[in-house]
Amino acid sequence: MAQVQRMSRLMVKTLRDDPADAETLSHKLLVRAGYVRRTSAGIWTWLPLGKKVLENVARVVREEMDAIGGQEVLLPALLPREPYDASGRWDEYGDLLFRVKDRKGADYLLGPTHEEIFTQIVKDQCSSYKDLPVILYQIQTKYRDEARPRSGVLRGREFQMKDSYSFDTTDEGLVESYGLHREAYQKIFARLGLDYRIVSAVSGAMGGSASEEFLAPAAAGEDTFVDCPACDYAANTEAVTFALTPVEGVEHGPVEELDTPDTPTIETLAEHLGVPASATLKNLLVKVDGEIVAVGVPGDREVDLGKLGEHLAPAVVELVTAEDFVGRADLVRGYVGPQGLDKVRYIADPRVAPGTAWITGANKADKHARNVVCGRDFEVDDYLDVVVVEEGDPCPACGTGLKMDRAIEIGHIFQLGRKYADTFQLDVLGQNGKPVRVTMGSYGIGVSRAVAALAEQSADSQGLCWPREVAPADVHVVAAGKALQTELALDVSEKLGAAGVRVLVDDRAGVSPGVKFTDSELIGVPQILVAGRRSAEGVLELKDRRTGEREELTVAEAIARLTA
Ligand code: ATP
Ligand code: MG
């Protein structure tokens, strides 16, 4: 027996107009179709239809997490400060963290993610290698004071996340737990009907090694990723790597100094010399933990400071200021070239490969140098991928020009390693009686965000259009209006419910058929069954919400079709 929801009694108020502040399709439609209402900036109430979809997503996630042996727990959202002090995240999170005080003035936080607490729980519960591996998960409310909570439930300040954590005694064990999650995620997103790509990611503030993101391509997405049109390579823009290919067998002339007055920028230099910016070598000076370092990239490329920071972490990367040049005769601002930088560490993009020749600063005011050859006239201390990726850059896997697309991050899997285990001294007794440090993985799915991502990917100009697994009902029965039609609609609804089909039935009196049809399109249940013109004969019309295909069926045929 499945539920029959009668719209005459259901709290659902649809809106004809988009909410004024809504920019994205999912935001507009979820509000208009009566699924969610804004309570405050980035804080949302889930109304009955919305709660059903949210629960359906959570159910699929739960089933697949259980299938890989995950054990569901529920941790508090209100957490003490101390564990987050121990990990450093009380400070690292900065303004993103919701901090609260209790009546005694003690500090608490609203959990943005729970690595610290899970580590403590496993330390309390598991003492031997026999207790591991273990996978724990929860589906719970998370809090992040996002700078720009927009796009409705896509980016909330309060949101639902499935977070899980794996605990293993060996690195191989961690790889296995990670693999289990990866497969579970593939099943989850396939069942939800989401189009997604798996991309390698940088692990950011979490610290750790292997990390992949699950991205749902959508115009409303806030993530840009690169997608290879020819092979299955896809990556976060920050994770794209460019191969270092030395250039051999090309003879270059000697270094030649050029008079280049008033050309402190690449644009002015390229114009003055009549060369493309790509022929020049740009040397950006930065401070790494207070020490000046030069970063060389082709003149037509931008340095991605975020990427540079990722590579050099935990060192702090800052831009240089005028003061840093005081007493540094070797650094001529605007005219720096690597051939004169003996006292400065030189980091370069792999495009500045051994054997390539460049026009670059001559380390003298108003002068540049031509034919400055990498490996002959200067050495690169470290090659790092630090340029901003651009459309058309070669695919690291097959060389085809890459495409850039927008996407929504719906899931993220990390091999965290021993970072948190070190902080909390999480050891278990090993097989040989000696303590073993535990290694961890951390895995998230944005459950409420997945609802918005699904709405983004499946909606059309008429409204929402849910895949059946997540839809608030399997069929939307619409009674066109007359008493006889309502009677038939309720009768078929009851029979469908008895047969295990989840039904939403529009039995509202005094609402025109036109409004009901518009609402059914907006609400987006995948099948619409109309008791209309031929109700007296017991014939209904079944319409596929997505394709618009219609078919006339008797009650018995409709039940057979919908239970198939
Ligand atoms: P983002 O880059 O979008 O801010 P994140 O990388 O900080 O996300 P994680 O810490 O990886 O997020 O959290 C796990 C998952 O939780 C994300 O993959 C995403 O699906 C979801 N999520 C994160 N922040 C939000 C939010 N503000 N609202 C809704 N879902 C979120
Ligand atoms: Mg993430």
C-alpha cells in the first residue's frame, strides 16, 4: 500500500511568477512548485513535496552506503570548540564557521563537517586492528556561513550532507575503502538519474592526497571543469597538469639585449617589439614564507595563485610589495629575467621547457633580452603547473583541445591519510601487539544540493521533471473538474495506491482544468493520468511528463501500466 496524497488537503501553493531574487532555474522552480520556501538567506524550509524528494535522495544514498558496509550514526550538529582547536580548523575555517556561546560563555560551533568528532568516536570505540576497517556515515544538517548563499538550496548556509569516514590500519586498506565509496557514489548518482563526471581535484584545506569530485554539468554550476571531447579525461581546472616536453635540436643565437623603454608590462613589451605575448617570458615575483621567489610563465598566460598556493602549502604565498625591493639591486621591477636571478628560487610552468627560447627582462631598467634559452642561460629550480587553464589547452591524456564547462559539485571523496589520526593520536593495537596509526578517508554528498542539481538537469520550460526514483510520487492523477471525473480520479488513485504506486491526486474543487494541468507540469511527477473527457466510459489519459506522449487507457490498463 503506497501513499495517496490528495492535493485538496496537501499544503502546496504554486506560484505563477519567479521569485524576484532567484537567478537559477532550480531556485525558481523549486519555489514556484511549492517544494521549498526561504526562511532566511541560505536557510530553507522543505515543504511536503520537497521533503519527499529530499527523503528519496537520502534513501538512495543510505541504501548504497549500507551496501558497502557503512554503519549509519547521527552526530550532533552543535559541537564543542576543543577538537576543532586541536585540528586547527576553529581558526582555519575563518568566517565560514558558525560559532556560538553557551550560557556560561563556553565556545561551540555548528558543524561544517565532522572529521574531528568521528576520529574521537573511533578512538573511543575501536582499540584493535580487529575492529577495523570501519565505515561510518550520517545524513545530517551542516552549517557553513557561506559568503554568497545564492541559488536556493544549491548553496545553503544550512544544508543536508551525507558524510562518511573510513578507518583503516594500512594504506592499501584506505585505497580499498576509497574504491568502495567511489563505486557506491557511481551507483547513487546513476540511480538518482544525475548526469555526472568524476574529476580529480586538489584536496584544499582538508590536506591529504588522492581526491576526486563528482560534478553534475549544469549552467547554474559554480565550478568550472575541463572536459576532453575526445577521451574520458575530465578534471577540476586547478588539477589539470601539462606535460614537460624538452625541445631538442634547435639552435638559438646568443642572448641579445634590447632597448625597451617604458615597457614594464607584457602588453607594452609585445607591442613595442611586434611579437606575440606568447614569445615573452613573464616573471612574477611572490613571497613564499617571506622569501622572494620568481615564477616564470609564457607572457600570454596568467599565474593561478590558488594553484601555486596549493603546490607550496603549507608555506604561505603572498604578492610582493614595493618595500620588498629595497636593497635588492638584483631585482629590477618590471624587467626581471631568470638569467640573472642567482639568489632567487625560480619556479616555472612546464611550458618553459629546457631548450625553449624567450624574450624576457634583462635585469636592467628599460631593457629586455632576446634568445634567453632555458637550460643554457637559466635553470629552473622547480617545475609546477601554475597557469590558469584555458579552453583549447591540450588534454593531458590525449592531446585534444580541452573544453571548459560549468558544473555543480555533488560529491567529494578524499584519501585523508593520517592527518586527523595524528592530531588525536588514533592508534589501534596491531597484529604484532604494537600500536598502529589509523589512516582515514572522508567522503561527502550534498543531499539537499543533489535535489537542486536534479532540478537543474531535468527541468524544461514547463517546470520540474523528476526521474521516478526521486519524484514526490510515481503518478499525478488529475481530475479535470466535474464530479464524475473526481470520482474516477479518486477511485483509480486508491487502486493504484493499493497496488504500491505512490499517487499525488489533484482532487481540488473550484480549480480550473487549465490551472491543474499547468500545476502538474510545474510539479513534475513523471507520469500524469488525467480523468477528463471520457471519464463516463472509465477511460483516462496517461501522459509522459518528459516526452509529452499521450495514451488513452482503461482503469485496469492504467494500473497494469503503472505497476509494470
Ligand atoms: P563548495 O566548493 O561547493 O563550497 P565544498 O568543496 O566546500 O563545496 P565539501 O566540504 O566537499 O564541500 O562538502 C561535501 C559536499 O557537500 C559537497 O560536494 C557538496 O555537494 C555539499 N555542499 C558543500 N557546501 C554546500 C552548501 N553550502 N550547500 C549545499 N551543499 C553543500
Ligand atoms: Mg568539496
